Amino acid sequence: MKKILFYIALCCTSSSIQAQTFKADSAVLKQMSNHILTNYQCYNDLRYLCKQIGHRISGSEQAAQAVEWGKKTLEKTGCDRVFLQEVMVPHWVRGEESAQIISGKGVVSNIKLSSLGNAVGTGPNGLQAQLLMINNIDELKRINPETVKGKIVFFNFRFDQKNINTFESYGPCVYYRWGAPSEASKLGAIAVVIRSVSSAYDDKPHTGSLHYDPKYPTIPAVAISNTAADALELQMSKDNKVAMHLRTTCQMLPDVKSYNVVGEIKGSENPEEIICFGGHLDSWDIGEGANDDGAGVVQAIEALRVFKELGIRPKRTIRAILFMNEENGLRGGTKYAELAEQNNEKHILAIESDAGGGTPLGFSMTMESEKRAKIKSWASLLLPYGLYKFDAEGGGADIGPLHRKFGTPVMELSPDSQRYFDMHHSDNDVFENVHRRELSLGAIALSHMVYLVSLYGL
């Protein structure tokens, strides 16, 4: 009986201590939130990055300016160390692009397009051929190759509007951007047009990276908007002799030296344990890269800034990383993992913010169940800030190499996704389409998670 009473007393004491500890933690989290929401410095940082530097494709002058800006901005936070990690990146340039739709009766109309990243061009004179509409990859695999040979294949695969989480729609669509051009080339197509990987219904085509299978010829590949694709689909349903004249001058130039930008605050008790978090500095060469991924970049900077400005010393080392070349090569994330191995670094957690600047809802994560359970035990601290989703699997592209190489637990900030694929990889991704409070709430969520893991470990 005495043992039972002792156990009950011990549990009550433990519960009381935890309640007191969480109360202290809650006060710190509130202080961090208040500071970020009343200063909005991350929003000001994003304005500068988008409006003064602009889009920042790897290898470009704007990407180099972004590296310089990132280094100076991190230094201004007063963090303990800022350094660069050299990385060679691809240098793809868009050049000129235009297209005309030619009806069976010879009527010509212009159509907006966007070359897919890493694509080859048509050459200065362009090319012209009949269009062949394919609705999905299974349809292409069943077709007689002679039907495809010499044609421009129009992949008319739609973004599924029924999914509430729009990332569930992105996955199936992105194959048609990434891998389908080589599938068409294998059957003799001379170019590919895809329906944009987008939820938007406007006339803004969306770009994004493709990958050529080296076994087959490289062919030009472009995207058209959803509204243009609808019109083309309708036209081709009435006219079986629709053709396209396509001219693109994009090309891949020699690799260029660039950098990841890293800022850190050393841990006071376990400095060898590193919590890294960040976004990617590069963006596509259309729009301003505001949501993808200027938002993640400035949120990472803000997380370091709030620690310094409030005088919070983390027990473990916290490190913000501004990755280079996520969009068309993943060279920065790969290099970071390589250097972590060379330097024998111990990363206990990696967090990425690369899903836009919308209102944060929680974090996806890929890690052992006990680590996930520990994070979920902090739910009562995070719920007041609108964070409640912690069950989805996920991480991020740039921190993927850390996970694959070392098994590092990874997380990604999960904002509301309803508007993200309206803007993603298009002219719509501009500063004006990021909301000040939503962006700041994302910085708060990231800062809170970093604070809790730096305090309690994983």
C-alpha cells in the first residue's frame, strides 16, 4: 500500500513539475510570438528580396545578389557565426519563347507558354508539327508509336481539384512535367506541351523542372495555362488537324559557382547537437519567388533573429540554412549533407519551410515514432498558435539528403495550401501575394519548434 501511495505521489509531483515547466515555456513562446508580430521584420526582408533582387534562378546574377543579401542579413541578426558553403550549380537560361496554334483551316492564334526548366530549345527557327492530345501516361503507353512519331504531344492531365490538401493533387501531376517528356520522346515525339501543374484558372503558365532520360533524345518541353489548355482541348475535339509552331531558345550553360548561406547560434549545453532549418534562396526565373521560397528563407532568418533579440540562448546549436539550387538540381542540399559528413556533424533534427507563406497548420515529419510522440506531447503549447496537424509524413527536398545519408529526423512546416498552386512556379508568385500576418505566423511556428527541440532535444 505504501508503495502504491508513493507511486501516486510521484506521478502527481511529476505532473505538477511538467505543468510548471510548460507554463514557463508558454511564457517564452508568447514573448517570441509578440515580438515577431509587432516587428514584421521577416515581411520587410521578403519585400527587399522580391522587389530589389527579384527572381533568382541558379547561376544567375540575381542568385549571386541573393547570396550576398542573405549573408549580410544573417550577420545583422547578431548570430554567432555566418558562413558560406561553396557549391557548383546548373545554369539554365530561358531565352525567347513563343507559340502559335494553327487550325486545320490555317487559322493562326498565339498562345502563352513557359518552357520547362532544364529543357532544350527548338533552335532559332522553331519547329512545327501536328498536335496529339494524350490525357494520361497509360494512354500513351497503349498507343501505336507510329501515331506519335513526328508529333508534338499535348499532355492534358488535370490537377485534381477535389483534394482539400492540394499537395495530394500536385504529386500525380508533376510526373507529366518531370518524366513524361522522355516517355513521349521514346515513341518519336519531337516536342511536348503540358497542361500546367496548377490549381489556377487564369492564363499564367507554370514552369518547373524536368528530367531527361539519357536513353532517349532530348526534346523541347513547355507548359500552357489551364485556361489555354481548356481552349486547346475544345479546339482539338472539333478539329483533328490542329498543329503548333513552337520556338524556344532555352539552353543549359556551364555550371556556375554559388553558395549555401548558413547562420548559427551555438548551444549553451549541447553545442555538438545541431538543429538546422531553412528554405531555398533560388527561385524560378518568372515571378519573384515570394512563396517559393522567399517565405521559407525569411522565416528561417527570423527564427535566429528572435532568439538574439530576446536574449534566448538555446541549449543546442541552432542553424539557419539558405539553400541554393533546390529548383533544378538540389545541389545545395546535397552539398550540405556532404559537408556535414566531412565535418562529422550530428544533426538531431532538420526542418524545412518550402510550402509557401500561408497560415501554418502544423508540421509534417518523417522520424521514429517515439520522436514524433515527443513532439506531439508539446501540442498544448502549440495549439494557441493554430498548430494542430502533426500526423502527416513529410520533410523537404533540401533536407532529404541529410535524412537519406544519416537518418536525420526531418520536418516541414505545413501552411494552408489552398492558394499555393495558384502561384507556384508562375508570374503569380510575387510579394503582393504573401500576407504579412500569415508569413509571420509561419516564422512563429518555426521559431517555437526550434525553441522546444533546442530545450528538450529529440
